[in-house]
Amino acid sequence: MVDRTVNIGLSLGADICWPICYESLLEGLKLDFELGGNRLRFHCERVTIEPFNLRQPVKYDVVIDRLTHWYSTSREWIKKAIVLNDLYVYNNPWSLQSNEKHTSYCAMMRLGLPVPETWLLPPKAYDATDDLEVTLKRYARMFSLGEIGAKIGYPFFMKPYHGGGWKGVTKIDDLAGFQRAYDASGIEVMNLQAAVLPYDWFVRCIGLGPQLRKVNYDPSAALHDRYRMDIGFLPPEDASVLEDMTLTINAFFGWDFNSCEALARHGVWHPIDFANACPDSQVTSLHYHFPWLIKANLRWSIFCAATERKMRRNLDWEPFYAVADRDLEPRERLREYARIAHERFETERFRDFCRTRLGHLDALAYDFFGSERMRDAIHQKVSALFPAHEVEEFTELFWGRVQLWREQEGACGDQDGF
């Protein structure tokens, strides 16, 4: 039997609270078990940004990539490590770099999901280039905002085709508002998307590997209140549709960690924003749901590292397209997509791994999320975001919500592995 140290890297941006919790719980798990003829122990460290030789070896088995696709050096190191060193990273960096919201809309329309009517609008302005004027004179066509608005129907939403975090999103109620928003959009290329109003539910379904969390979402609330604390609020079939939809999107694009926003109206779930492959991971927004995220992250990263899960470098969309081209009812088609996704995420193998290797995580997490270490992690994050006179108030608010999770869910543990 060979002793093997399994190395997990955290490639981070401005994160504070979740790495503290992840590292503390991984250390507390004291993992030491046999798998595939090896005796495995686990080590975690934070990945640094520095010059690198393209041929230098990589020590990590898995890297959790959090926001670093916005930092070119980190992004290119990750891509090199996948190509040269067989590193497993979530999420697929090429997919993340190339498949912005606009592409994700097109792909899910191709699969038959009920994405609301969506247009792409040329930018109001352009960066100056030597051939800009001649190109626009030859090929740019005049268009009428009034005609486009009438075709889509008011209200609709204008948002950057590649944006995130609600940046640049505007609700357009009439032609005057459309004109103002377009004039202010500058060089941004914008999507226009029909509103699903009124809606019965607005849900954000978070996927981490095959693990899913459905959150009742209120976009009109303050950031710390947008994630509602309801549990079990959806009928079983609605919950199943959302889970299958999220798994389909994530497996299609090679995203281990992503969230899907969907609106329900008249019994139909419309996915409206689902290229979110760096979902919010902070206690200051997730609060009650934060412990679920940490546990899910631990389980999936440990599984991927321990089993030496192979990175799917090529996305391979053809199996999904083959299902899309069959004569199936929409719900049956979505089930078939989800079946492919479960195969790609190795759901049953993962569930068995969680049952047999990580059964003690529930009790450890229950204790940790009630500890002073957890309270201090919250305080650090709040101190970084809130004005000084609000730090204690919001530290207690988020601490209380985490304690509510311990009471309602943490004390019970996760059934059937995860």
C-alpha cells in the first residue's frame, strides 16, 4: 500500500469567509483512508500568483477556481496545468471564458428550454479603431428602438451579454426608458430579454457537482436578504424540474459550480440567467444557506481529488443534441438531459463515496458552524464590506441565521450521503 498526500488548491480572489471554513473543516475531518490501493491523507493550501515555467510540475490534484478567470495570470496557469499536468479544476476554464450569457441562452434554446424571447443589440458606441468608420458605413444598419421594443413587448430587461452580479441590468418599461438605457450603455453589447411577469416563483438553484440547493430568491430585497430562508417551499415536481434543468446546464458547459435563476409562470419554469459559474459564496449574502455550500464544496472537491477524477477537456455536446432532436415531450426530454448529466457527474459513485468516507462531516459541521471560529469568520467578512457602525449588527444577524440552519438542518444531517 502506498501513502499518498492528496493536495487541494484554493485559487482565490477577495474571498474571506468560505476559505476559512473550508480549511477548518478539512483539517477537522482528519481524513485518512484506503482507496484504490493507496492510503490517502489530505492537504489544502492557497494558490499564489507568480511567474511560472510552462513545464514546471503541478502539486495539486484538484484546484477550486474562485473568481480567478478574471485574472489573466491565474487563468493561464490553470489552463496550462490542465493541458500539461492533468489537473482537475472546477470550472472548465475554456468554457467559462468563451460561453458568456448570450451563448448560454442560444445553447439552451437549442435544447428546447423555455428561455424568454431574447435579442442582441449592437452597442451604442465603439472603441476607436483604424477601420471602424469604414466598417460601420459598409455594414451597420439603422434600426428603430421603438420597433424592437414593440416586438419584444414591455416590460423587458436590458443586460450585458456577458455580465454578472446584476451589473448593468435595467428594467425597461417604455420607449423613453429604453432610449435612456441604451444611450447610457456605451460600448457594452446588450441582450434584451422579455420579462416573465407576473411570476409565481423566482428561484436560484445552486449546483455543485450533483449536489443541488433551491433557494427562494427576492431580487428586490437588499443584498443580505435576497436569499430567503424558506425550505421545502416547492412542490416535488417543480423542485425536480429545477434540479434537472440546473444539472443539464452545468454538465453541458462543464461547470462543476454554477447557479441557475428561473422564474415560474403558469406552471412553466423559464431559465433567465444561468451562466453564473462563480456563484456568490459569501456568508453576507448566503447566510442561512452558507453551511450547505461549504459542506457541498468539501464533498465534491475531496471526491474529485481522492478518486483522481479526470477533467473533461472537451465539452461533447452531441449527446444533448441527439436528445434535443428526438420527438419527446419537454419534460421527458429534460429527464434525458439530466440522465446524461448524472452520468457525467458520477452521481451514484459520488453518493456512495460520501456515505462511506465522509459520514462524519455532518456532526463536525454542526459543531463548527456554532463555534467562535465561525463567528470570527463572519466578523472578518462583515468588517470588510460594511461601515464600522454596522459591523456588530450584521455580524449578529448572519451569525443568527447560521444558527437557525444548525437548528433546522444541521442537527439532522444530510440524508443518503448528501
